[in-house]
Amino acid sequence: MASDPAKKDGLLYQSGFGNYFRSADPRCPDALPEGQNNPQTCPYGLYAEQLSGTAFTAPREHNKRTWFYRIRPSVIHRPFTTYPHGHFPHNWDGTPPNPNQLRWMPFPIPSATERPLDFVDGLHTLCGAGDPKVRHGCAVHIFTCNRSMDGKAFYNSDGDLLLIPQQGILHITTEFGKLTVGPGEITVIQQGMRFAVDVAGPTRGYVLEVFDNHFQLPQLGLIGANGLANPQDFWTPVALYDDAVKPYRIVNKFQGSLFEATQDHSPFDVVAWHGNYVPYKYALQNFVVINSVSVDHIDPSIFTVLTCPSDKPGTAIADFVIFPPRWGVAENTFRPPYYHRNCMSEFMGLIVGSYEAKVKN
């Protein structure tokens, strides 16, 4: 179980990775049912609703789910219709492959007066592989935005989203509570979780989307019990419901396409919840770097923060790897990085500083 909430960025969070959490908004004490998940009558007349992150029959150690206790069931909305969006494709066959190394300068952020963009409308797909229809593969997106998602929420039915802000702070409202994520931090919003992003100005960042599985901490093997990204440094929000009655647009990414439905109430009306399927954030400065103290460089996999495993042992759908500030003390060793012909594709993004392999204005 999770520890008592701690305050960070002016918000309360629970600490841990893969924990079984429980949280209730203090405005409704004892909102969590005791002894069962789905009582005939929930406290305060709330509705019980389960969000599954795996199949019902997934092994216990992999089974992911959360029970919500909310003011209205999330099914209360009008039918979905197509949401127009021209920069969020998953038809990789429509673009000829290119084996060359490619490089982009930072994407410009339009001014709010010139072209208002929220997080959803500012998503642009750069690359990817696989197919969300068969739940296999991944995609990399860039987001540029200059306004908040007022009266609008988004969720992804195709997989998990790992958000990496590079400029500006993301104030994220979820069904679980609120998170604040700035440059140097990441957040993972898992499949099916509804959220909205508020910003205070020009904002830009990266998104890694995985279709197959959920992100997990890499195995430590001979490193031992501690190191890399430690579980206690991950933070999950606490319940904070919104009972606003006003028009909302719910945007859903489903099998590579976007759809929207309208409803007359906030989708963030969860008063209490418990489970192990949650959004979370992590500050990259807390990564415990491990490196060589004799000669040569450890393979870059040693800098893995999170991994999304495939069915092939030791091979990931995607690894999220960082190259943070660190001491390099290897003797008689060629400068980093060594020349390498990789069997995997790499997408490198700069958050702060300069890319150590090739500096260019």
C-alpha cells in the first residue's frame, strides 16, 4: 500500500511505483466502501466504476485496475463523432521509409493570437512503427500549445502516453487528481485515463506512445536492489473531484483515429478511488546514474528510466532512456558515444543543455 500523501508543487501526491493506492477527497470523508468494491449503495450515492488496464484474467502480478467512486458514470455522453485532426496519423505505409539519420530544429510554437492551440490540437506525429489496431508498436509525437483545454478532456484507447515537457509547465487534471509537470520531469498517463492539460503560455514537448504493454521499471539484475529510477521517487495524485455542470468535449483516440463526444458535466467527478492502475510523474534529477569507473562505457541501456517490454525476452517495444549530468571517469577511453550500429531505432530529444554527441545551434 502507498504511504501518506506528501505535498509537492502545491499539490498532494502518493509515493511509489506499482503500489496499490487508495485515496478519497477530504470533502467527502469515508467515501471509499469497506470490504467490497461494488456495493448496492455506495457512500454519498456515488457510482462504482472499474477502469481495467489489463484483461480480467491477467496474472495477479501483472493485473492492473482501479475502482472509481464518482458522481456520474462516465458512460453518460452523446455518441462519438469524428474529430478533425490532420497531424496525428498512424498510417506508416503512406510515407516511404528513410534509412538516413534525420534531425529537426525545435518546432515553433504559434502565438495564441495567431493560432490558438491546446494540447490535443497541437499534437504532431513524427515517427512510429506497428499498428494500434493490433496493439503492437509505438509512436513519437511533438506537442506545441498555447492555451488550456477548457471544457475538453482527452483519453487514449490505443495505449499509454509518456509526456516529456521541454518548455512550459503542464498542469494536468485527471480522474485521479491533479499533477504539475515541468521540464526535467515526465508523466505517464496510461491507456483509458481521461485528462486535460492547462498551460500558462507557449508550451512544447515530446510524447512517447506505446500500443502493446504498460511502462515498467527495468530489471536491475546484478546492480542489486537499488539504483536507476527508484520506486519511491514516483508520485501519483490524490482524489480531487470536480462536480461542475457545464458542456464538455471528450476526445478519444481509438485505433489510430480521433473521435469526440459531448456531455454536460465534468469527467473529473471521481470522489474516491483505489487501485494499482494510476497516472504518475517522476523528476529526472532523481535518476541514480551508474557508469564505468575503469575503462570503456557501459552500454546506454544502463540509463533506462522506464521500459515497455515486448513478448521477446530482453527486447522492448520502447525504452525511455536519459543522458543526465554525470561524472565520466573512464581511463584511456574514446569520447562518448562510441560508434554503434544499432538493431533498434533511436529517437533523441533535447530537454535542457546540449546534445553531447553533436552540438549545433
